[in-house]
Amino acid sequence: MDSSTPDSGSSGHRTPEIDPRVRRRTLLIFLGFFGGGILLSIIWMSFEVRRVKNIERPRTSPAQPSAPPAASPGNSQVPFNTNGMVFIQGGMFLRGSDKGAPDEQPVREIRVNSFWMDATEVTNDQFTEFVKATGYITVAERKPDAAQFPGVPPEKLVPGSAVFRSPEGDPDLSEFLTWWEYRPGANWRHPEGPSSNLSGRGNHPVVHVCWLDAIRYAEWAGKSLPTEAEWEYAARGGLKSSDYCWEGNLTPGGRWMANIWQGSFPKVNDIQDGFQTSAPVKSFPPNGYGLYDMAGNVWEWCADLYLPTYYASCPSDNPPGPDTSFDPNEPGVAKRVQRGGSYLCSDVYCTGYRPSARMKSTPDTGLSHSGFRCVKR
Ligand SMILES: [Ca+2]
């Protein structure tokens, strides 16, 4: 026996020698198959993950839903809030109030088309974006045109706006000018005058904006001001003939539902709702359509001219507002409609927070309780 030959063991057989080149080739083939299998698995899993992600991804942008949500007045609408706006499904409603002022009558059934509406009043932060983008200067920040104020001394023609202040003595509620003061330097940036600012009020509604300012903002935002009919339809939130934007009385369950005035207007504000002037938007519950502050906080501009007799003769289908304006309290002065009431409205004066209540003002007038919100059709 060749001593160099390894012993095969007790069997007495010998294992045949394997050529190292064959062994290497076999190993390479095995590793090739194994590695290829892993690579194919990774590729397959990658395709699967991508496919699942595509299924889960929304097919439309959140700002452009492919189908509006089901909603109709009288039904409990699930608020569909998109990009700060709420979809309002069109329909019929009873506009006006038999218990309200003469210009809220006659009560008539009105139809409006579907539209989108800002969930909140336009805030200081939102208006700041507009001004930064456009350089727009509001009417209250401009020097008044002497031609529009004949007889006013030039030194009195300074930029400013009207600010509420509690009057001295025992005011006559019919003399509303006793609690309004034209304050030089008051404007949306300085709500109470030059010494005030917007610090901590970014989410409060912008004020001291007149109708002309609101129109410019709406154009920039690609929106519009609501018609008066759209505004009231939205404010009612699907409720029929309710006196308020909610069900029940002014304070259901003892809860204040809007930022208004409590106490003896215009002298004593008890601030039972927690806010003496404007409140941050969304401080109070939304109405049935998911809209906030449709009652109280600040008055909101509508597109319509004001005409007290319009309800008797207007079309019942999407009334666009009258072609002319008339205010018996100030004949010859064209005015635009405001809605919703403000933090100055109380149950003994104005009650403008009722969804049927109407207010009017000249389009170049901004006040410390006047703001707006927009719609998109
Ligand atoms: Ca209040």
C-alpha cells in the first residue's frame, strides 16, 4: 500500500479525488444561482411595495376633490373641510324672518347653487399674506380724498378708521355715532389705533377692512364675496326657521354659542363669553355646515348692494342682489350688505347675530368690528 494514500476507513473503498477546478466551478454556479435569486426577490419586492403605495395614494389633490360629499339642508351634514373651505351643497331654504326687521321680510323660499365657503372669517395672518404678496394698501391706510369730504378741513383728512369706545353718560341707543370715534392711524394693522398691533392676534379676524379691500383680497385668493342669499343659506347650517345658527335659544344649555356683547350695551360688557373684542376664529362651536363664527365676532361683507325691499321682488333662484342701493336712513348713499353681527351685538340692541339679520355700510367704510370671508363657486 502506498503510504501516501489516505486510508479510506474500514470499508476498504477509496473516495475518488475531485478536481479542484470542478469544485470551484460548481461553487461559482451555486453562488450565482443563490445571488441571482436574492436579487430577483429584491426587485420583485420593490415592485410590490411601489404598487401598494400607488393603491394607497389619493387619486386627487385634497384641494380638488373629485366628488363633493353628500350634503343637504335638513340633513346632518358631515363637514368636508378642504384647504380651509367647506363644501356647501346647494338647495332650498326659507330666507328672512317674520320676527325680524322689515328688511328681513317677506320670508320666501330661495334656492342657491352649491358653493365652497371659507370655514372661518379671513384672519390677520391670511390678510398679511395677501398684503405681502401684493403690496396692497387698505382704504383706511390712505389719506381720504378731499373731494369726498367737502367742508372737512385738510388737516383733518388723515388716514384712520372708526373704533368703538364706550360713551360717557347715558347714551341714546338711536345715536350710534356716540360710541364710534374716528381714530387717526387705526387700520387693520393697528385695530385700536397707532399704539395697538397684531401681536398675539394672528388668528383673529382681520378688521377695519372695507368692502373695496375685501374684494381685492378675494380676487387675489381666486375667490369671491358671497351673495347675501348664499351667506344666509350657509349660516343656517341646514336648520329650518331657527332664530339662530344653532338649535334652541340664544344660550342652549347655558352656553354662549357666539362672541357677542353681554350686559348693558354700550356701557357695560360683562364678557360672559370670554371676549371683549374679537375672538380667535374657531373659539365657538361650528354650525351644522362646519362654519365658524357665522354669528358674532365680526360683521362679514357680502357682494350685494343693500336694498331693504329686495326680498319682495327678487328672483327665487340664486338671487344676485339688486342693481341699485337705497338706505332710508341715508338716502343717496349706496351701501353694501354685511351679515352675521359682531362682538358688539347684544340681545337688547341690534341682535345682528341672527342668520336673517341684515346690516349695510358704504363700500369704503371699515370699522373695528368689520371683516369678511370668501366663497368659491
Ligand atoms: Ca364677547
